[in-house]
Amino acid sequence: MTVTALTTFIKVMDAQGNVKDRYQNAKRDNIGSLTNSDSSKNAAYVKRSGNSISFKSFSDTSNSDYYYLPFIYQGATKNRSGDNLEAALVLANNAVAMNRAREAVTNKWSIEVSVCLVDPSTLAHQRTLTTDNWLASGMSYDTQNIEVILSSAIDAVGAVSPNRVLTTDMVGHLPTSASIRNI
């Protein structure tokens, strides 16, 4: 029997594209504790050496350290009308996760998710299976879990997409009538 190990890497970016966090859900060597009390608004995850995996995502120019965070990525699902894709990140309900999730949704942060095949013994990256870019669009929570709803960046029906006018300077010759033939 062979073991197939999958790891999910998430890169969280603010609205300007600045990387806020990098996390993975596979390697937990030296987790450490929270700074401040659990109820503090400023509680932060302690990033310690030993609980990271070096990974180069699709949009990175070099390898970066992705630190351990226990989360579940629920991949893309299409809604009934087919006009939007959604996914979710499920986190344990604690002060750190709650504050970060709320901040991501409020500030409309984007999240790049890469699901990768890794070596089961070393957790070294072997192959990227999928890479998706999402927008943190909502969240829900109960006493045990926080679910961050991820949606596609442009909703085909409900969102406003940028208008663009094609000009001959941009694309070359444009048709002047609706009658177009291929010669």
C-alpha cells in the first residue's frame, strides 16, 4: 500500500497584494503558544523555526516559509445558478483565528490556495495539483469552528467587474459592422 500525502498551502494577501501570512496544514513540529491571553484582541500566532515548510507558490519568485496552522480547505463548489464559485477554510475557534478571519473578510483580502502532493516522510513538495485564487467574502462561526467563505474574485452576476473598451491602439484592427466573415 502506498501513502499519498497532500498538503494545502495558503498565502494571504491584502487588497494591495502585500503578503500578510503564509500557512500550511501538514508539518507541526514546534507549535509554541499564543502571545498574550486567548481573549486578547492582539493575540498572535507564534511562528517558530521547525514548524514550517519551504514552498514556492505559483505567484512567488522564490521559496518562502509556510508555517503550520490547523485548517481544512474545502475546495471549490459551484452554486445552483452557476454564477459563482465558493470554497471555505475551516479553523478552530480561538481568539487568533477569529481576529484574523474577521480582518480578512472586512478588508477583502485575497487568498491563494495551492494543494500539493508531498513526500510523506519529508513533506518536500513534489507536484502542485491545483492553485486557486479566492477573495475572503464572509465568515460564520460556532463554539468550535470558524468558517471563512472564499468566493471567486468576480461574481458573474452580483458583482461589478471593471468596464473595458477595446481600441485599435490596444488590439489592432477592429470590425466596424456586425457582419464578420472568416476568409
